Amino acid sequence: MPLALFAAFATVLLWASAFPFIGLALRSFDPIALASLRFAVAGILLGGWLVWKRPSLPKIKDGLRFLLCAAIGIALYNILLNSGQTTVSPGAASFIINTVPVITAILAIFFLKERFGIWAWVGTGISLLGVGLIASGQTGGLSFGAGTTLVLAAALCQAAYFVLQRPLIPKYGAPVCASIVMVLGGFCLAPWLPSALVQASSASTESFFAVLYLGIFPAAAGYATWTFAQQAFGASRASNFLYLVPFVATALAIPIVGEWPTLLTVTGGALAIIGVIVVNTIGRETKTA
């Protein structure tokens, strides 16, 4: 159990650190180049693991679903998140992204025929109120194309990815699924890799190492520790640790990029997380299949 706890908190730290390190990397890289180079690094590492593991090749239909997951959940998600973080603080972005469970639950209504109870809707309303407060403190607010809306769109992409990936996990297992998606995501972003390498040649040392860190630790190592934590605690209990991610990300942004959270970010972020907790506890209990 101590090792499982270490894995869970390591995941929180690694995934939380991604937000301020993205801010650091964006000082020398444009958003798409950053995504491309980051997942080239992650893809090489996880591709090597797949070669060593030699899992069963997916069927054509599943292969197309894997590709769609990669295009939406890796390529588009990271392009939108990186673009949003050019104007949105790391802490604010992490709080918005952590509303993904709420968005996933809403998507499940339409695509998986699940139903929402009254408390699930209450939790959704609380989360959206929190996002609105966060947005009011960011450049452009919730106006179309502003950084906040781009981060919200990234959250929608991640939620769609989770829904699309659900049928694949029982067939191939979570580690293989995530690895295949990340490798394919790197291929989707490969057209921008030459530009990323050009930018890397003139990037500051801190930005260059920030990209390497993002590819090695939050992407590859963070996934490995998360898989171990899920196996030890179970998916539901392990997911409770992720409520800590935005608070840790906000704290890490202070020494890494020198950004202190505003009162609106903290208040709105707390409401967003409370809403997620309501949806995943009381709201889940009142849903019927």
C-alpha cells in the first residue's frame, strides 16, 4: 500500500507539473510545435515499450478507433490546451481541464445512453459556475476564441477521447491502449515536427528541457505510475487523487513560471472541483443505466 500511495501522489505531481511546464515551454515554442516535439519524445519511449511488450495487433475497426482517439485526445487536445495557455494561467487551465469528468458524463448521456439524476445536474451547474468565475479573471473571458474557450474545447476533446476509448480498454488493457494512442498521437503531430526542431535549435535552455520533461515525465512516466495506482486502488478510488491536480498545479506555477493565483481562480477552481465531486459521488448514485 505505501508503494501504491507513492504511485498515486507521483501521478498527481507529474500531471500537475505539466501545466506550468507548458507555460515555460511556450516561451520558445509555438503551441503546435510544442505538442509535436513533446509527443515525438513520448511516442519514442512508449513505442519502444510496445515493441518490447508485443501486444496483439488491433483489428481494423479498432485501429480506426485508436486513430480517432489519438487525433482528438492527443493531437487536437494538446494543440488547444497549448494555444489556450498562451493567455490562460497554468492554475486556471488545470482547474478547467479537471472538469473533464463532468463533460464525459454529459457526453455519455448522448452516446452511451446513460441518464443524469438531479444531483448530477446540480454538480454540473456548480462546475460551470466555477469555470465562469475562472474565465472572468482571464484575458478575453469566455468570448469565442479566447484562451479560456480553447482550454474548455481541450477539455471537451479529452472527454470525447475517454468515451471513445471505453470499448477498447476491456479488449487490449489500459496500458496498451494509452501507449498506442500516444504513439499514434505523435504521428498525427509529425507534420509539425520539422518546425519544432527548428524552434528547438534557438530555444532557451529552460524551454528546451521543459519540452523534454513534458514528453518523458507527465506523458510516459505519469501514465506508468497512474496505471500502478489504478491496479492497487481500483479506478474509482484512484480517480479521487486527481482532485488534487489543479491545486498542486497552481502551487507549482509559483516557483516554475512565477505566477500567483488570483482570488477568482482559486474560488472558481474550488467550485469547479466541488461540482466534479458531486457528479462523481451523489450524482453517480442517482444515475440509472
